[in-house]
Amino acid sequence: MVTIIQQRNKCIGCNYCVELAPERWRMSKKDGKSVLLGAVDKKGFWNVKVNEDELEANKRAAEACPVNIIQVREH
């Protein structure tokens, strides 16, 4: 199991996460920030548990994020 965490309020809308892991990320038309699909907001940290098959793409997204607001944790 893998947990992806996003500190969404610090997102600058660069779109890298969407390009690298499109099955899990979208850009919001409302505020121009990325949306972590399926995530639940826990005090500003958006969390979602996903399967191992999404690990590599989301690790690349986390590494590419210029403001370092994406964490990918393996369980």
C-alpha cells in the first residue's frame, strides 16, 4: 500500500504532477491548483491510499514538484 500526501494550499499550479501521474492528478479550473484525485483533506494535507502500481509515477511527480508539497510513503 502507498499513501500520497499533498499540501494543496502551497501548490503553484505548475502541472508537473498531472503530466507525470495523470491517473491520480488533475488541475482545478477553479483555482489553478492540482487536485489529488480520491484524497481526503486532513487539516490542509490531502491524503489518499493507492496500490503499488501507482508508486513510480507518483514518486516522479513528488520529485518534480518545485515546491516539494507531495509526499509518497510506502507501507
